[in-house]
Amino acid sequence: MLFGIIPMYFMDSYYIMLVIPALILAMYAQYKVKNTFNKYSQVFSSRGITGNEAVRRILNGEGITSVDVEPIGGQLTDHFDPRTNKIGLSEPVYGSSSVASIGVAAHEAGHAIQYANNYVPIKIRNSILPVAQIGSTAALPLAILGIFLSIHVLINVGILLYSAVVLFQVVTLPVEFNASNRAIKVLESAGILSDYELEGAKKVLRAAAMTYVAAMLTSLMSLIRLVLLSRNRD
């Protein structure tokens, strides 16, 4: 019976009022980033620089020579891995000279520069990451189970763990915005993109940033919902 009843808590009035609007925003943000990326994937750099070449130019300009760049599978799977000191660029980005590809590649180079410069918010985010990883899988089940069984310890642990998830996503925002700002400045100062092309790259990066804002809002609304549910059980 327990597993048949628990899902009902995911459709309570707080879920409908708080979480569903945030989920709709998150879905729109995902649509927007894909649509914007696809649009500017058809606009190519007049200088013919690929995503891979843009990363190398940016990093070399910052005196960073220890970071490797490699192609990876998927779309919009681009990332910088500080453990291996590698930037992984998705295949549509790595070898393409489109404005979208260069913008995304430059953003990942921005993350590599953050690590090289010991950017403080990224250190804070990394310190929260272990707890946030646990919270992302265990927090909601623990809190919901605690609410159902009226076990306050489980509720409090679940809310505390989920608070770490929200905090992680809040700290992620300045990290992502800063990486995009660094990317735009370098693309402009290094002359990698023209003024017109730069506007396209900005739109791609703004759309990508909105996905992080939407994810944070979704988690925040879920946390508020848990707190309200727990108070109603007192």
C-alpha cells in the first residue's frame, strides 16, 4: 500500500500551485535553448573558426596550455571536467564553425579559465556537490516517507538534503553566468566573431543560462512545497 499511496503526494495542491508552473518554465527553457542553438547552427563564422579552434585560441590567449579538447557524443553535452582537465565538445560543436558552436565552446573554455584562476563561486559549488548529489536522489523520498509516516527526523533530513540541492543550483548561477560573460568578452576582444555574429552567440548563451535559472526555480518550489507539507502534518 505504501508505494501506491506515496505518489498521491506528488499531486497535492502545493505541487500543482508551485512545482508544475516551474516545470513548465523548465520545459520552455529547454525548448528555447534547443531552438536557439539550431537557429544559429545555420549561421557560420565569416572567419571559419571551429568550436575546437575557438577553445584553443581562447585558452592559449589566457596562457592555459594544460587543458585538452576532445569530441564527445550527443548534442549539447559539452562540458569541462576539472578532474581530467579536459573540455568535451559535442560533435555538432567540435568541428563546426557555426556561431552557436563557437559560443558554446567558448562557454566551456570560460569554465576552464575559472578553475585556472581559482574562481571562488566554483570552489563553493564543488564543496556543496557531494551533499547535493546525495540530496538529488534521497531527499524527496525521505521527506515524503517521513510526511506519510509522521516521522519528523526523516522529514527534517529530507528537507536538509534538498536544501543542499537548491543551494548548489543557486551557486551554479553565478558560475554559469560568469563563464558566459568571459566567453563573450574573449570572442569579442580576440576578434573570433564579428559584431553581428557575436549577437547570435549571446542569444545562444542567454538561452542556455535560462535552463539553469529554471532548474533552480523548480528545485526551490519543490523545497517550499516540502516545508509546507511538513508543517501541515504537525
